[in-house]
Amino acid sequence: MPLLPSSYFKNSHDRAVIRRELWSLAPMWAASIPAITLQSGGDLVIVNAQKTPLDPWATLRYSDLREFAAAVLDVWGFPGQ
């Protein structure tokens, strides 16, 4: 069920503006996922070329995507891929 009925908006432009505004909130929500993971007792794995403020709390950290992919494949039983 939508939060507001479509009849609430006067026209399609109003609906497009609201959709754009709601979509712009998505990055803020996504940015909270690492903190929620840590607060819930989960492990944080960071794959990023540059240092991040969350590096001290990461269980694993990879600066290279290929290195991370190789580690995942190794865990899944595909060594040397």
C-alpha cells in the first residue's frame, strides 16, 4: 500500500518530483548498513582501494577487487581461479 494515494498528487510532474526526492534518500540509508552490521555483531568486509573511516572495524579488508574475488573463490572451493 502506498504511503500517499496517487490522487494526492495533482499531475505526473508532482509524482515524478516525489519519486526523485524519495530516491535521493536511498544513499543515506545504504550508508548506515555497515554500522547496523557491526551493532548487530556481524563482520564487516571492506573492498576499497582507498582507506575508509571503517577500516579499523573491518574483519577483512581488500584494496583490490581481484584479490577479494580470489579469496571468495578459494573459500568456495575453487582455489587458483
